[in-house]
Amino acid sequence: MTQTADPVAQQKTALAPVILLHPDDNILVCVKQIHSGDALSIDGEIITSQIDIAVGHKIARAALSAGDKVYRYGAPIGSMTEAVAKGEHVHMHNMKSDYIPSHTRSRQNKDRSES
């Protein structure tokens, strides 16, 4: 059996590493571990991941600016705290919840463990 070195052809035969949950979402959710150097197809454009990204984390479907709302399942889940390019990791280090103040990387309550 011949194997191809074409990352797009390989993605078509394998489970895509990211999924779009709703057409209005501006993020994609990782359903497989993404490794630095992996080729990702985002809306028909091939983007190379610069870092490892864990399952369940998000990547930008398009460039996002600080203050932009982040949409998942077609609903806003938070806002960007810094800009990211298409295909970059979106998580608690560069976005914040607009609804749950404790859902950030910073410690909210000195008596509560938030490791």
C-alpha cells in the first residue's frame, strides 16, 4: 500500500483534528491532539500549527482582535483579551468569560484553589 506525503489527502482519509460546532462560530474545537507542524484545513485554507494544542481546546477560525466576542455553538462564550491569527490557539490565556468571573487564569479569591 502506498502512503502519500500530502497532508490534505491524509486529512481526507483520517478524522479531522478540529470540528465546527455551528456555522456562526469563529472558533473550531480540537477533537484530536494537534502537534506543532500539523497541517490544518480551515475553511479550505491550509494552516500549519505552530504549537501543540490539546483536545477540547479551541483554535481561531479567522483572525480575532482583542475585545472580539468568541462564539461557540452560535452563542457568545467570552471575549478575546489579545489578538490571534487564523489557526492560533484560543483558550484562557488569551480570552475571558464575559459571564463567569472566576473562569480566568488569574486568582479571583485568595481562599480558593485555582491551580
